[in-house]
Amino acid sequence: MSYNQDTIDELNLLALYNLDTTLAGLKVHSSSASPGAVAAAQRLHGKGLTTQADGGYLTTLGHEAAEMAQTLFNLLNPV
């Protein structure tokens, strides 16, 4: 098993969410974001992890996924 670029792009977006509040979302602008980030935002929405196809807020499932993604990142990149 290995991560493909689509999965890495999704993990990178999940890592950007602030897990300390449910009042902060993300907006992925198609004019300034990479095509990979735009597509990742759409896939995360399609999977029910975010409220909007261009980012939005995390759903309950999305919050769990972002927690896991951020925990994994911190384990692999200790301070």
C-alpha cells in the first residue's frame, strides 16, 4: 500500500483545518489554488468530509479525519 498524489492532496487540505474551533473553515479558490488542491476539496466534499465542494467546514466525519491526518503528520514530523 502506498499513498497516491490524490490522497496526499486530501491529507494536505485536512492538515490545514483548525481543529480548535468549528467556526473556522477553508476556502479553496480555483483562481489561486493548485489544480490538485481544488480537486482534493471536491473529493473531500464528495466523501462527506466537508460542507462545500470548495472547502467549507468539516463535517463530524471530516473532523475525525482531520484529527487523524494531523496526528499522523505530528507523529512523522516530531518537533
